Amino acid sequence: MRLRLGITLWVLSWVPYGIILGVDGVAYTLCWAFEIALGLVGLAICGTELAPTIKTAGWRRAPGVAWHVLLHGHAP
């Protein structure tokens, strides 16, 4: 569940909130900072969730394990 949350936050960080809201100046900069923070938090959640699993499975199997956890919600 945490992996899905992290990926969702990371994907939401790519939404151009400043452009959608039609702001400029300082408000646009704050929206941009919010997007960056959202992406970093999402990556941190994904990393803490997958790090122990990747350490046990190894780097070669990491993409497959990450995909399995994303689809099924638990490590194989």
C-alpha cells in the first residue's frame, strides 16, 4: 500500500498546479516548490518500502520484485 501511495505522490508531482490554477509570481514559485516536495516525499516512501525487499532479492531481481509489489501489494 505504501508503494502505491509513494508512486501516486510522485506521479502527482508532475501535474503543473501553477499553470492549472493560473497563478504567477510568488504563488507560481510556491506551487513549483510544492510539486518538488510532493515528488521527494513520494520517492522517500517508495524507497523505504522497497529497500528491505531489494536487499533480500538482489539488484538483478529488483525491477521484477518492485512490479510484483506494485500489482499485488506484498513481496513475493
